[in-house]
Amino acid sequence: MDSSRRSHRARRGWRLSWRVSLASFLVPLVLVLGSLVYQLWLRDDRLELAVVDRGTGQPLVGASVETPSGIFRTDEAGRVRVPRSPGATIRVSTPDHDAVTFDAGSEARRLRIALRSNVVRGAVVRANDGEPIAGVTVRAEREGTTVTRTVTDGTGRYVLRGVPEGAALVFEHADFATERLVLATDQVTADVSMRPDVLRGVVRDVQGQPVAALVAASSGWTQADAEGGFRLKGVTAGERIVVKAAGYRAVTTTVPDNFSLDVTLEPIVVRGIYVSALVASKPEALEKRLQLVDRTELNAVVIDLKDSTGHVYYETKVQLAHEIGAVRPILQPAELVRSLKARGIYTIARIVVFEDPLLAEARPDWAIRDRTTGGAWRTWNGVAWVNAYRREVWQYNIALAVEAAGLGFDEIQLDYIRFPTDGPLQKADYGVPHTVENRTAAIGTFLRSVHEALLPTPAYLGADIFGLTMWELSDSGIGQNLEIVVQTVDYVCPMLYPSHFWSGSLGFDIPNDHPYEVMRWSLENGLERVPAARAKFRPWLQDFSYGPGKPYGPEEVRAQIRAVYDAGLHSWMLWNADSVYQEAALEAAG
């Protein structure tokens, strides 16, 4: 028993001794190995990278890491270890992300590399019903330059790649208003709704025939085609639309919710008389002329708002008119227009443009200069003219025209839209070469500017021209060329007064004695030159006596009216500076 116990204790002692010996061996070994591992780790010159998406923080698998030692790929955790190469650079890239380049000699052993996604996805739908829009051009632009673009598919979706940081997305479609979206930092989705902005329709007359009318909104205008069809872009539902064509009453309406609009235009014949501002300011005198309109075939009046003195005859809001002392408020035009329209009268506002001595004296730098004196150039009667090349003069008269349209006039008629004809013309200094090309360009561009300013209004634009312009193929030195003028206005109003044709004109010693022939032949000649503009012609007729030849009575006035009809036209106006007209020349109201 004792022997057995001694043997057991001996074995236990041996095992304990063995374990102590093993421990005394392993501990130093572990310490040595740990030291070796530590030393190896210290000597490891590799860099550990974690590559992630900058916006989401998710690892990017398979990202390419380009080093001087080769190309490495990130693992499923977005990690990779690469050798260091002091002085060199490492480039990290992956599809649909911006690449990042950095110094490979960084002291850090672990780096987190965040790559920005340069792909934006989204859907484009209609604002009114949420339906997808195919064919939308989606482009990214930065600093005004397009960088990349794509187009939405049949479901209205898009994927735009290569979008730079700080870019804006622009969404464009022929039938919708352009949308622009500035992307937020790391934004990768952008859904957009687009508002319809194209009005389509057809313009016809009361017989159902197409009319190539002008269709205008505040944002722009278009012209219907030969079939009457039109497409006007840039409009909104409920916006005011004006439809006009020479020979028809203007129509004012609004853009319907379905952006489809058919318009019927009613024809109009204008037969008017001129009424000076002084006459129009006196109720009894004006009523006498209006009763003449009521009793006869007349249906329109032309009233001065600004005449050749330069005075503006109402309380205008155009500040320049007040600054130069031009305002002489003897008319209440808005009330006048309302009362005339209540009687069924077509209202025309007359504005004299370039014979404006008040403006010329107040703004001498806008006037025609005398090259011999340096002062204002003047006619033989001492009247200063403004320079038709000066755009400041244009803007002044455009402002008055637009204001007159806002007062409710059916038409704005411009007179003296020309360069002067009497005076020492060889002394006139316009500041530019006074060539045919420059003269006609100035008058044409001015008229076009007025016309475009009036397009969004129901008011038409008329232009008075010399009677000789119907015959003269150039510009007679005054800047009026028939072919140019008819392109820029709604109505052309030649002043075909027989008394103003010189001896020998049209083969007559005294043209004044041949009112029918002068009127008809002049109209036919002009119509032959611009046959497509037939509806635009409305001549001024002479209802006064002037110069050599017989005095003008009812027979001479009526002869001119017959000539208008025989030339294939229907509208005309009578001129008398004193606004006195011969009722015997007119047919009674029907």
C-alpha cells in the first residue's frame, strides 16, 4: 500500500516537473515568436485600403487600385493591401464613380477611400397627370457647358452617367417647359415632373378657311401655316393668348388645360376718318364727327395721341414725355375708347414718330445734327427732327405705342416713320453713313421692334407711308421701301393724295385732276409688287383741296373710294387736317 502511494506520488511529481519544464520552454519561445512577428509587422511596408461609396458608405467590391507594383482589386469587404512606393501615386477607380489619386508614401497604414458616384437615375412624368414622358433629353451641365446627356425611355426613366460634381441637370422636351435641377452633394436619384407648355390649334375664318394668323403670348409668338395650324411653345394654362391677322378682328382668349385651341376669326372692313386731338378734346366737335360715322358707311376713327408738334395729348405714364415737357393732357383716351367701342367704332391711335421737335430740342444728342454748325439740323421751317437711327428714340415711341394698346385701342398707327425730305439735307449729320441700306434697315428694324412689342396685345400696328413709295423701287431717300415695310407691320397705309403727286406723274400734267386713276393705279402697282400682302393695304384718301387743279368735292372723294374697290380692296381712310368731311361723298349706313 505504501509502495503504491509512493509510486503515484512519483508519477505526479514527474508530470508536474515536465509541465514546468515545458512552460519554461514555451514562454520564452512565444515571446521570441511574438517579437519576431512584431518585428516583421514593423518591417511590413504594405498599405491597407478600404474603398467605399462616398454617398452610402457601402464597400466597393472589385475596385481597381493601380500602383507602381501593379494593379490590385478590393475584396468583398472593399479592402485590399498594396505595397508602398514612396514618391509614387496610387489611383483608385471603379465603374460609375470618380477616380481618386493620392500619394503612396503616406505614413498611415490604413486608409478609407471614398469614391463619389457619378451616375444619376430617375423618372420624368407629366405634372398634370403623372404619366411618364419618353424622349426627354436629360443633360448635365457645369458652368454652362454640357458634359453628358441621355434620353428617357418609354417608361420615362433615365440613367445618366459621367455626371460631374457640382453639376445641374437640365430636362428638355419639345412639348414641355424646360426644368433645371441643381444636384445636392452625392445625390444619385432625381425624379422630375414637367409642365406642358405647347399650345396647338388651327385658325380659320367664318367660312372655315385656314388663316395664317399670328398667335402670341407674353412669352413669345408664332405664325400659323398655310393650313391654319400653329404650335406655340412656352405658354401656361390660363395664360392670355392673342390671335390676329390683317383683315380680321383680333381674338383674345386663354390657354385651355388641354393645350388645344381652335380659333375662328371674323373679317373686318375699316373705313375711317382722322380726328385731331383738339377736335377729340371738345365733346360737341367730337360728337359731330361721330354722328357722321353713325349715319354713313364709316366705322372707324383715327385719333392723335402724339402729333408732329411732339406733344402727347394725355396723362401718359411714359416718364420721358414728362421730362421733356411734351405732356398736354387734353384727352382721356381710356374713356374715349370705351365710348367709341360702345358705338361699334374701330379705334386707331395715331402716333407721329420722327418729326418730334420737343424731343429733339430736349435731347439734342438724339437729334439730327447740322454738320456745319454742330447744332440741331432744321427744316426750312426751322423744325428739328430726331434721328431715326437712335434706338433711344425708338424706345420712347415703342413705350407710347404699348401704352396706347393698353388703353384699349384696336390699332396703333405710326406716322412720319421716315427721314426728313425738306431742308438743307446736305448738312444733315446722322452719325452713321446715310446710305439706302442703312436708311431702310433703320426704318424696317424700328417697325419690326414696335410690331413685336405689340404682338402680345390685341392692338394691330399700322404704318403711314408716302404715296410715292408704292412706285419707288428704292427708298426715295427717306428709308421707306414697300417690300420691307409690309413685312414688319399689320397694315400699310399709303398716303395717296393726288394733289401731292408732281406734274407729269403717271402721265398727267395735273395728277390732282385724276383722283380715280392716281388712286387705282398706285394701289395696283403696289399690289403687283407684294401680292401676298393684299389684306394689309388700307390707303389714306384725300378729302381736302390743295395745289393746282380742281377743288375736291364729293365727286373727287367718291372717285377715290371707287378706285379702292376696283383695285380689289375694301378698307380706306379719309384725311382732312381740320377733321372736316363731305358726307355727300359717303354712302348711308346700311
